[in-house]
Amino acid sequence: MFISQSYFHDIIWCQKLSIGGTTEKIVSAFHLVLSEQANEDAEMSKCKSAVQHVRKIEKDVDIACATGKHTTEEK
């Protein structure tokens, strides 16, 4: 079973949220939200990059198929 680092990160933050006064809990929660946003932005960037690569591969395959079609028609 795969357990992500994010899972352990969330457990640590939950423990920190339960310790301290109200102000510390609010600040800890705020930092958790900010760090999750950064993680989300990084993951979204990776996803967009993967999509761009797939589109380029799709375009290359289309070109290769069109080129192969023309060479087989000439034979």
C-alpha cells in the first residue's frame, strides 16, 4: 500500500493543531492551508506539464501516421 508523504505531513500538522492556545491553533491552521496551496500548485504544474507532453506525442504520432500513409500510397 502506498502512503504519501502528504499523509504523514497532515498527521504531524493535526497533532500540532491540537497543542497550544487558540492563537497557536489558528496560526498552525493558516500555515497548513498555505503549505497545502503550495503543494497543490506544484501538483497542478506537474499535471499541466504532463498534458503538454501527451499533446506533443499525439501530434508527433499524427504526423508520423500521415507521413506513413503517404509513403504506403506511393508504393
